[in-house]
Amino acid sequence: MSKNRIFISFAIEDANLRDLLVGQAKNENSPFEFVDMSVKDPWDFAWKTNCRRKIKGCDGMLIIVTKNTKNADGQLWEINCAGEESVPRLGIWGNSSNKPATLPAELKHVKILNWTWANISNWLDSL
């Protein structure tokens, strides 16, 4: 079985959470695995063009949602881009103590679930 190509969208302040998610996917006991296609280095002036190409080539987008999301212009652009390109999206809460009081408009039509192996695995299986 081939792995899903997943773009992980996160606020730069939450890079440690992205690293944790990627690590969980590599854990031998994890019920899920994927190829991480997130942007790891800043793009040049044409980053939106490069990023859109990368997102279009993915099977889905996992969005790490925290209090930082509402001010993360790059992350919000990625979320919109995935919607425009019809890439399936799933939001996961970064952690229970870091949930925002309100969600940005970009997440209006995105399902957000608790960060559990079962929730991620079920979503990946649905792609």
C-alpha cells in the first residue's frame, strides 16, 4: 500500500507540533503513515506559486490548529489554497490548552478533531 502524500499546515510558532506529528507517523506502533509534504524552509518571492504546486500534488492537508493559527498569514493562505484546489482538509487541535477562542474564517468549512491516532488514521483511510 502506498503512503498518502500529506501537506501539514502549521503556524511557524508551532513547528514543534509538526515535528511531533511527523514523528508519530514514523512510530512503529502508529496506525497511520504518510509522506510529509509540508514547507520546511521559507520560499523565495514566488513561494505561493511553489506552495500551490506542492499542495495540488498532495492527497490531503492536515492542519494543526492552535491560538497561533489566526495570525499565521502563510498557514491561512495554505488552508485557502487547499480549498481552492479541492484538496481534502482535516484540522487537528494542537493541544487542548492551546485552542483558540474563535476560529479564523479560513477554517469555516474545515472539520477539526482532537489529535488522536484513531482520528488521523480514519481520515487518511478515507482519502
